[in-house]
Amino acid sequence: MIKSMTGYGKGQASADGICLTVELKSVNHRYNDVTVKLPRSLLPFEAEIKKKVAERLRRGKIDVFINQEFATASATVPVLNRPLADAYVRLFEEMRSHYSLSGEIPLALLVAQKDVIQVTEGTVAEELVRGCLDEALLRALEAMEKMRLAEGDSTRLDMEERLSAMEEFLDRVEERAPQVPLEWQAKLRERLARLQKDLEFDPQRLAQEIALFADRCDISEEVVRFRSHLKQLRGLFAVLEPVGRQMDFLLQELNREVNTMGSKSNDAELTRQVVIIKSELEKVREQVQNVE
């Protein structure tokens, strides 16, 4: 069961006038990178949120967005910044005395000054916030997991189809490979026969050359290893733990084997089949880049 690293999840929870919304967005990444953006009042929970997200989502670039809303206006309270207001009053009185001005200091003038009246969020019990946040985060994680699993299943189906195609082309390679040295031997004998009148050759040396060519063209070991790696790759589809890194390693090994086959082919038809296998392998590799 493979999971995609791409996904989105959203969860909400509310209690006693507070409403928290958690949104999760993730894309593929080599490691686990969790970024949390939240209101200042929730900063004490940041480390705990990162830990919980990292435990559920083991790999990917994950952005966590948390929004906090209050259900009633009473949750926000206007507060007088008394030290700042006193400083403004003293300043205005000093200006009136220095410039010989008359009149009282209007309340509207004092209130209009920046930060004299501040709007602050009402106090909410920490345990209430924690419980609400845990519930919203859990719902977002579950939605994210569901989407990752669905996309991972689609990826698995595509990969299985391409692995089957590679096995089909590998069968053709395996069927064609033994014929290459035999055809080369027949062509060589035909050429020597045409030159036989003017040229003498050692039959033993001819047999040695044919044996060397057959050895250079032998790809049986590469085919066996390629099939073994394909079998291991298929086996990872049923593993519950993250398998993206293991798949990436196996694909590197598969690519190494198919490159060796290509370098040994010495035959146009074999080369064509190998190129097709490499093309399918590259498409699988692109899919694996997004597997957790």
C-alpha cells in the first residue's frame, strides 16, 4: 500500500466560542519538512503540532495553516493603554503651556492616537484550546491521509501496468538474445567462404572468435537480476511503511542492468527493445519521485 506525497486536508473544531481551522498541504520532497503558520496566541503549540504531523506524514514538504476565530464579539476586548494615554496627555499639556494655547484636551483627539485603544483577544483556557486544536488537526490529517492513499493507489496501478510492459519486452529480449551470436556466426562463415579461395583461416581460431563474441553478448545474468529487482519492486506495493526510498534504489539498480544489456546487445532489434524498457523505466521513476 503506497502513499503519494501530494495531498490536501482540512479540519475544523469548535468549543465554547472558539473555532479552529487546520489546513494541510503537501508536495514531494526528499525528506520530512513541516512548516506551521498560526496566530501568535497559538505559538506555544507549534512544536507539538510539528511532532504530530511528522509522526503521521513521514515524508514530503508539508505546510500547516491554522486559523483561529471567535464565535462572539465578546471574545475581543478593547483595552486602554494607560501608560501611552498618560504620555499623550502630558505631551498635549506641555504643548498647550509652551505655545500659550487655551481649551481642554478633547477625548476624541486622545482616542485617535495610535495604540491608545488596543483590541485584544479574550482569554481562553489552554486545555480548551489544546483539545479543540487536537480535534481539528486530527480531522485534517485523516483527510490528508485519505487523499494520499487514493492518489497512491492510482500511482500503483500505473506502475503495475508499466512493470508488466517491461516484463513483456524483457521476454522478447530474452528470446532474441541467443539468436544474435548464431546469426553473427553464420554471417562470419559466409564472408569467409567468399574469401576462401584467396585466404586460409584456422578453424580453431574461428571457433575462439565466435565463443568470445557469444560471451560479450551474453546478457543472461542481467536479465535474471532485472527480473529479481522487478519482483522486489512489486513486493513493496503491499508494505505499510513508507517505501519511496527503497523503490528509488531498486530503480537505480534496474537502470544499471538495462544499460548493461544495451551495451552488450550488438543487435538492432535487441537495442530497440532495451530502449523501450528504459523509456518505461523512466516513467516509473517519475512516479516514484512522489511516493512517500
